[in-house]
Amino acid sequence: MEQGKILIVVPAFNEQNNILKVIGDIRSSIEGGDILVVNDCSLDATSATARAAEGVKVVDLPYNLGIGGAVQTGFKYAAVQGYSYMVQIDGDGQHLPREVNKLRETMERTGADMVIGSRFLDVQSFRTTWTRRLGIKVFSVLFRVLIRTKVTDGTSGFRMYNRKSIELLSKHYSDDYPEPDAIILLKKNGLRICEVGVEMSRREHGTSSITPLRSAYYMAKVTLSMLFSCIRTRW
Ligand SMILES: Nc1nc2c(ncn2[C@@H]2O[C@H](COP(=O)(O)OP(=O)(O)OP(=O)(O)O)[C@@H](O)[C@H]2O)c(=O)[nH]1
Ligand SMILES: [Mg+2]
């Protein structure tokens, strides 16, 4: 892997109770990365809390854009500032910074343009609701059919990107539930994707954006969006 600057992007919406621990864990586990917290117009003290941590860059979005817009802000920042790599670590503390080494090693070993941290590849212990497990299975089948690629955790946001992926996704990234779509987009543009098994934890404070009621809507929307991404030939 070429030497280069790494940007760690932390999307955060109402994460005042989690953000300092996330920043502390990033600092103690990842060497030499810059941290960018994208505060997605939180209603709590997420921004002020993150700003109080020394050396952390904070972007305050003027409107709540949702996870896609928050992460795309990170891609745009990484693209403009010339970062060679970007890692997404959610502000809710679910992604474990100590697992970034696995993403890094996998990128180095395989030369992939994006490495996904998968909860289901070799770590069987991650427990989630059956509706979500079913959704993830459906996505796996779709990935196999649409882009002939094995992806066990297409909804995981715990990912590492190289410069090529950063440049592409800074221009095109879905605003809602963007993770499965981005896989199709990268593949359609000839970029390489790889997964590595990681540990993830459960959310400690705050609430998830994906309630059981929203699951069906989520599935329909993401499936449609994946199909459109697949049939669209030019970006
Ligand atoms: N809920 C929500 N989260 C956002 C938003 N914008 C950015 N985020 C951040 O995006 C990350 C992922 O959101 P989550 O709601 O945890 O989604 P998830 O991790 O897929 O779902 P869980 O596994 O149930 O936590 C978190 O760090 C949020 O703080 C938003 O508008 N709503
Ligand atoms: Mg989460």
C-alpha cells in the first residue's frame, strides 16, 4: 500500500454521549490519521463535544442530510484535501477503531479499492434482528446476480477506501442507505472490492435510524436503487 494520509470520517447525529469515546478509541488505535467529525445538524451537543477534543476537525452541516450526505461530505473533504485513504467510523461507537488494522492489511494484501468490514464473514457472533439478517441475505443474492460478487455484509458502513474510490464516491453517493449502492457503483466502474471479517459492537446510547417498521421500506428502496445503479451505464 502506498504511503499517504488517512482521513477518518465520523458521521454523527445526536451522538453527544458516544462521540468522545469514539474519538479517544480512534486516537489510541489508529496511527497517524486525521479525524473529521461530520455533525449532521444534531439537536444535542455533538458538535461542541467533538470540538472540545484537541486536533479534531468538525464540519457542521446546516441541514440534516442523513448518513449518505454526512459520509459524502467526508469523501468531498478527503478528495479536496488530497487524502490517499478514508475510513468511516460511525459516531455511535459500533465500529471498533482497533479493527481498522484488518481493513488496512486487507487493502495492502489484495490491492482492493474498497475494503468492507463484515460482521458475518468469519465472526459469527454478531447478533441482530431477524428482519435485518433477512435483508442482508437478500442483498447478498442481489450482489451475486447483479455484479457477480460475493458480499456478506453489504450494509456495513465500516469501510476503508483508497484514492480512486474517494474520487468516485465524492461525486456520486446515495443520500439514504448508501452502502449497498456504493458497492454496485464501484464495481460498475471497474474498482475492486474486498471484505474482511471484523468484530462490531452494539449501540450503547441513542437510537438506531433503522426501526423494524422502516425495514420493509428500506429493503424496497435499496433494492430499486441497486437495480437502477446497475442498469445505468454512465456516471
Ligand atoms: N440516525 C441517523 N444517523 C445519522 C444521521 N446522519 C448521520 N448519522 C450517523 O450515521 C451513523 C450510522 O447511523 P445508525 O443509525 O447507527 O445506523 P446503523 O449503524 O446502520 O444502524 P444500527 O446498527 O441499528 O446502529 C451514526 O454514527 C449516526 O450518528 C441521521 O440523519 N440519522
Ligand atoms: Mg449504528
